Amino acid sequence: MNTNDIFIIAEVGQAHDGSLGIAHSFIDALKETGVDAVKFQVHIAHAESSMHEQFRLKFSYEDSTRYDYWKRMEFSEEEWAGLKDHCEKNGLEFMASCFSNEAVDLLGRLQVRRFKVGSGEVTNHLMLNKIASYSKPVILSSGMSSFGELDSAVDLLKSRNCDLSILQCTTAYPVKPEEWGLNVLDELRNRYNVPVGLSDHSGEIYASLAAAALGADIIEFHVAFDKRMFGPDSPASLTISQTTTAVQGIRIIRQSLINPVNKNDISKFAELKTIFEKSLAINRNMKRGDMITLDVLEAKKPRGYGIPASEYDSVIGKKLRRDMDEWEFLNYNDLK
């Protein structure tokens, strides 16, 4: 990860709706947007879920249970390998969230560069321990977790020398602006001394841009071909065109942050200052001996033809040495 840039992750999640072809189509579409990584979710129903799991949101017309939905979201290891290869051939990092030890091992065999832990897994120390055994960087989403729960997860991962990053995340789809929790970015950074970022579910570009302006190191957002697509996350996703706009904005903001402006160094404005700054002039005909008062003064471009406008107070109460015409520049040698 380039420390001078923000690592941008486009999360497909389950937007492929179990179609391998659609999953590959997302890679083709996202390669043009400028994101760094395309992230999926590895669900292995028998290892992750049970028939007792309830739907977070009842959206499906074809899945009787949440278990059935996860089953339909599965790909084989060979298919996941094909998606990873497709990403890499297009200059994208393949990433996937894991939701079981079995999924962790599958991603380990695929030799992913890093692991992503969803916010629902922060308290799953069994899986965190398995992830740590691979000695790869870990990005941890903090969505539904308290600081106490995060402390325990961070302690576990740091004790295993994991290269850790943490994302502020609000588990709502879509999340409202008052729930973004941008204040948490600094709290995470100061509390854990690790790179931090935002996992956004707002469905708009604004939260990501705001996080970039606040110095986020990582930004993740869901993507969909259309917000009306079937699936639980589509309304909280960015379209492909929104993704392009978001990435451009994030990169521009980052360029601004890594190039701070020194307001004391105005050397490059020397010529412009001559053009735009002003000199004192008088706004009426005046006679020798007349007194300069505030109401007879005007400031006119350019600078350097009269007393600088910033020094107007020094001429108040002074008298003229000579007759002067309206709009003449006023210099110190014109004053007694």
C-alpha cells in the first residue's frame, strides 16, 4: 500500500447474486474506475450458517432461509481462483471477506495479499486466530463493535504481529449522514496507532470524499451496476459511474493533503501581487496645503505607483506639497 495514496476498495459483496458471469463482469467494469482492489465475500454456508439464522432484511423471492441464500452465493475454489486471476490480469488486487475458518483457509490457499474482516466477525476470535496464523495484513471493519470489543480483537491480532488497519463502519444499509461516524477516524487512529479508514454504506460519494479530506488511509464502498438490482446491499452501493467520480475526488483530495501550502511563502505570487494589489490615489482635485482625510482616498491598481494601500493610515492628517488632479497616485514626496 502506497503511504502517499489512499487504498480504495470496491466491494462487490453479493451483488453478483451467485452468478459467476456477473462477478467477472464487475471486474471488467471496475478496472476502468481507478480503484485499487475489488472485494468479494466468501460464504461457505455449511461452515458459516445454520437453518436458525434469520434474514437481516427479507428481500429474496427465491431463498427460503438465510442459509439457502449463502448457499446460492457460493463459488468453488477453482471459480474463486479464476476471479482472482481476472483481477490481477487487470491490475486489481483481489480481496474477499471471510466468514468462517474454512473460508480463511480457502483464501490462504489462493494466496491473497491481505485478509478483510467484516464487522460481524470482530468478536469471532476463533477466526481471527486462524487469520493471524497466515501472517498477512488484516483490515478490520468496526461496524457493530464497541471499543471494548475492538480492544480485544486488536490485542489478539497485534499479539500475533499482524499488520493491522481498522475501518470505521456503521452497519446500516444505507447509512444516514448523521450515522457516518467520521469523528471515529481520529479516535481509532489515536487509540490503536494504525492506519484507519472508512467502510461506507451510504450509497453516495460524499462520505468517502469527507473521509479522504480527514486523512483516511483506506476507503471501501459497495458497488452495484444499478441501485435497483436484486440484493440486500444495492441501495447502499455506488454505481460504476459514481465509483469513477468518487475515485477521482479521493485521489485529488489526497494530492492536496500530501502537498501542504506554506502561507508564509508568497514568492510565486510576486508578479501577481504587482498586478492585483493597489496604490493610494486621491478621488478629487486638491490644492497645495489641503489636508488628506479618509474620504479623499481611493486605492487603484497597480501596486508600486503610489503609497501602498495597506499604509493608508500613515497619510491621514498630512498636507499636500503641490496641487494634484483627481485620480492621481499619492506618494510620500507629495506630502509635507
